[in-house]
Amino acid sequence: MNTSLSTTSQLNVVVGITGGIAAYKAVGVVRGFVLAGHDVHVVASENALRFVGRPTLEAISRNPVHTDLFEGVAEVRHVAIGQAADLIVVAPATADSIARMATGLASDLLGNTLLATAAPVVIAPAMHTEMWQHPATVANIQTLRARGVTIVGPESGQLTGADAGPGRMSEPEHIVTAALAVLQPRDLAGVRLLVSAGGTREPLDPVRYIGNRSSGRQGLAIAAAARDRGAEVVLVAAHLETGPAPHGVRVIDVSTAEDLRSAMLAEAPAASVIVMAAAVADYRPAEVSASKIKKDAVGDELTLQLVRNPDILRELVDQRRDGQCIVGFAAETEPDRDALLTIARAKVARKGADALVVNRVGWTETFGSPDNSVVILSHTGDVLAVAEGSKSAVADSVLDMIVSLHRPNPADGTE
């Protein structure tokens, strides 16, 4: 196994598929790893191919599907697949396959692959409730956990036929996320991290508002990466436009700057680390109309009186407790890098945060994009790091900086 790889590098991922009705969902698992940029190799049991076709799996994985223990004998494939893997995910894992794993049976290619690997192993059980709760399965799961196998799910829900209850395989996106998290450093274990994301909206009337173009993608990436690195994450979300919040993160939905301020100040005392990634409106209308503003009544010109919103980051800094690490974000349109850094250094001095993440935005830059380019400044204005690439990669760079500054104590989440 290549232990030097991180989840931002291309991984050799083996997806084992066993013979249960949930095998059709394994296609989504394979696709999730491929879309994340990884090299995916499917090892399927013969029974698995009764539920999902080989051509489908090969088209999605972009690699041949392996099933036969005696294929590729010259290259010793029955152990080579496991030896080359960086991560092995078995989805679905039936009661029978779990029993085989627990006892170390290697009568098929998947069993040999699992015994021949030093890579992390993740399984997603799927079976009827009675089978999941049977003492034999319970004991087998305990055995696998004791060996370091990560168990994802199962969920409660509709099963095959009219049955409902625990035993439903977790959704592919959750399995992929949980599996990749296994490879992340756990350097934020015990830390309570509070992060804001998205863009606030200040109402003019029940229909219209003043807002900004923030999608919340960078804040979401920080929340997900922090969760994967062991943190307990609270996400204060203002109008996210990139889909649901990450699984396993507590979410507080807000709308206006005042809503976000109230939520952040309420949650801040319990947080070890605070990241203000949301784009907060600087101003709000002095008055909000109770009904829709009619252009026929107003005429050709509409004059708005705006009042300044509170500086939430500054308030968080003023009310910080000992040992708390606070990081702000600054989005600027200045095209010149030196001028951009001058603006940012003045802002971090004014705000008093431990660090400031600065990025350039514009009509075609950053907002809604999957990528970002940032400079991270210390409280004294020194450049701590420069990061660019996917917003997930940038999130890890921000968290690396936080770990270097904060050095949390896992016992209580503080320094």
C-alpha cells in the first residue's frame, strides 16, 4: 500500500461488491470514487453480478471487473489487488460476507484480497433487520471493529419487500465520504469547530432582498474537512447554493446578518475554533416594507437608505475566551497582488483575528466555482501559506494552518 498518499492524491480504491439486492447501489459508490479522481477497481462476487451487470461496473469504474480467483495467476492477482490498494470498500456487505471476513475465509477473490491487504477496510452492511440483529452478526461486527475495520451504517428504512427497519445500506455519497475520511489525519479530534458559510440576505420587502453571490462552497468544504479530521462541527449556513450540508455536521440555518450574528455569538463560547467564511452583507435597509414595493407607487426612481451591519468577526474576537482560535475570510476585487495584501493586512489588524484567509473575487472568479486561490495571513500580517486548487484542497490548507496555530488538547478541545 502507498501510505504516502493523501485523499487529495489519486488513490487506488478497491470496491468489493457482494451478492445482495443493494448491489445496485454499489454503482453509485464506484462512481463517487471515480468522480473524486481515484483509480477504482471492482472485485465482485459471482452472486453480485446477478444483481448488477459487469458492463455497467466496467463502464463506470473504467477498469475491468475482477471475479475469478484463478484469473491472472501469472501475476499473482489473488493477492496483488489487495497489496496495491490504498483503500478497500465493501458495499454492500451481506451477512454472509461479514461472517467470512470475521473468520478470515479466503475461498473467493474478495476474501483473498481482504487478507492480502494492509490498506484500511470499510464495509457498508446491508441485510434484513433480523439478520443484522442476529447474535452471530453482532459478534462478527464486533470482531471486525476490533480489527480496525470501519463500519458505515446500516440505516433504518424501507428494505426489500414490505419490511422496514435497520439494515438498509447507507447512501453511496455517505459511504464514499466516510471511506475517504478514514485516510484523513485525525488532528482535530476533540476540537469543537464553528464555521459560517454562504451569503446573508437583507430583505427590502417580502419579495426582494440585498444579497451577494457567495455559494457557500468554501465554508462547506471546511466543515466537511474538519469533520473528517475528527472535529465536532457546527455549521451556521446562510442560503447555501451547493446542495445539502455535509453528513455528520450540526447545521443552523440563518438568513440575515443579524440572524448569523445571533447564531455565531450563541455558539462561540463552546467552540475551540471559529472560522468566519460566510459573506456577510455590510449594510441592510433602514426600513423593510411590510408589503411588496410597487413600482407604480414609487415611480422611476427608488431611493434606499442603508444602515451598517455589525462587524461579527470583530465581536467574536472581542468576546473570545482563552485558547480560542478565530479565523476570518476576506473577499476582495483588487487585481494587484501587492495591493491586495496591503488591504488584507490592514483588515487583519483591524479585526484582531488569529489569521485571515484572503481571496480575490470578481465577475468570473471564485463565486460558485469549485476552485479557489487564497493567501493566509497571520495576525501580524505575515504570509503563513498560499493555497490554490479545489475548495476541498484549500479547506485542508486552512485547517493545516489552524492546527499549527491552535495545537488543541483532545481532552477538552482547548489549548
